[in-house]
Amino acid sequence: MTTPQRPINSGFGATSTATEVLDGIDLSGRLALVTGGYSGLGLETTRALAAAGAHVVVPARRPDTAKEALAAIPDTEVDELDLADLDSVARFADRFLASGRDLDIVIDSAAVMACPETRVGPGWEAQFATNHLGHFALVNRLLPAIERNGGGRVVSVSSIGHHNSAIRWDDLHFTTGYDKWVAYGQAKTANALFARQLDTLAADRGVRAFSLHPGGILTPLQRHLPKQEMVDRGWIDADGKPLNPAGFKTPEQGAATQVWAATSPRLDGLGGVYLEDCEIALPTAPGERTGVREWATDPEQAARLWALSAELTGVDAFAA
């Protein structure tokens, strides 16, 4: 059932928007959950899904801020969730499951990027803990709702940043030195491996999973980066304005691939692959800045990370 990591001629591309990929798709009666769905790409994802008829649940660490951001978008609801706090994840999942509703779409869009060295929980590195372990625990706890009614799709938002690092099995939490970009890369590799293994485990229950690179987009995700660093990287000019040579997408374009992953009929029967620009990405070689590195799709690495994540979080929907 393994899906080949090669394009399927989707008809969309880097400049497609979330609205365009949803053209002709009716999501009436469907329930979606979008973490980070009140800011940046997540907000555009919520907006597009709701416009297509879906009801969208937005878990938020700052519920009041989320409610304000979503006030003009109908068919949305907000609940409290802090992905860096596994007790908060458990409480949210319990509340949702108690509602008895089925989940058709889960998009793990929330993330932190290149933050200063931060520890959460029992001393875990914050990017790995928030971007990966929090979503791992959330999806596993919500699986009864995702697999009911024929099964839904889970979309794990990775990044081209996964090129920066494979999983650092010998020092997962950077106990011997911290590099914010390597830590981000490891977390984004984990996002891709999570989708790979979830699809392997859950496909026979009707649940399919995808990971993706949304593209480069200037959003609040860059909040931890000093302005001068973004200038030095060629992302913005001295006045803070985006530079076209950096190739940034608009938020509407950036949200397109995750919306396509969650809804496209072209992906029916497929899963476990890494996407970019509304297409299944090709494997890449060192030095290239497109496509997916082998370490982010390797089935043995995916199974190993799943087992470790289950041990760390104490959650595994597939445990015997």
C-alpha cells in the first residue's frame, strides 16, 4: 500500500491558492481541526475550509486571541490547547471525544521555529516537543474520532527545513549544545516521519496521512528571528519589506498545499508521502533545496520515531 514518492500531475502548483484548490469541492457537513488555525497559514487554511462548507475547530494556546482572529469567519469554534503541555493535550482530546463528533480532517499546522533554547515538560527541547510530540499525542488521542465514519485525513505540516537535520538519535534534546536551525530541522523531519508511520499503521482503518512543505511565507512563525538575521538571509530589506528574490509565497498560496492534502480527490487511496507545491514531491539529493530527503521518508526511521514518541508521551493508539 506504499505510495510512490513521485508527482501525480495534480494540475496545481506553487502559485495556486487554497481557494483555487478547493474550487468545486463541497465540504458541507465535514468537520476539520486545524492547530494554529488562527494565525499565518493556519488562519488562511481555516478561512478556506470554512468557505467550502466545513465546520472548523481551532485549538489555541491563546483562546481569546483566536476568537478575535476568527470573529469574521463563520462555522468556527475555539478551544484551549497548549501543544507543549501534554496534560493540556489530554484535556482537549477528552473534551472533544466527549462531544461524540467525527473528525474528517486534522491539519497539524501549529509550530515554533528557530526559537532560543527552551525546555518544556521533563526538559524536552521545545521545538521537538511542540511541533512533533504535542501533535503525536493529540492525533493518537483523537484517533477514535478520526477513524469513525470511514476514516479521515491527517496532514502534518513539515518544511523544507527538514533538510537541516535527520533525527538526532544520540542527542534528541540537545543536551550537549543547541542550534536553533538544526533543532527546527529535526522537528520538521519528525513531522514527516510521523505522517509516514501513521499512514502505515492506520490505512487499514481508513485513515490516510500526508506531510508537506508549504513554501516560504513571511508569517508570525518568524517571531523569534531578529530583524537583522532576516535581512542577512535576504528575506527582507532594511525597512522590513519582503524581497522578491527570496521567493516568498502569499499566505493564501502557502495554505494551498495543506488544504489540497486534506481534501483533494486526486489523493484518494494514497498516503504517507511528502508534498510540496500541491504535488507529491520528488526525493532530493544533498545540496538541493526542493523535494524530500530520504531520512524524512525512511520507513525504519519512521517506525523507530513512533516507538520513541509513544514512550516519551505515554500515548499510542496502536499499542497491543
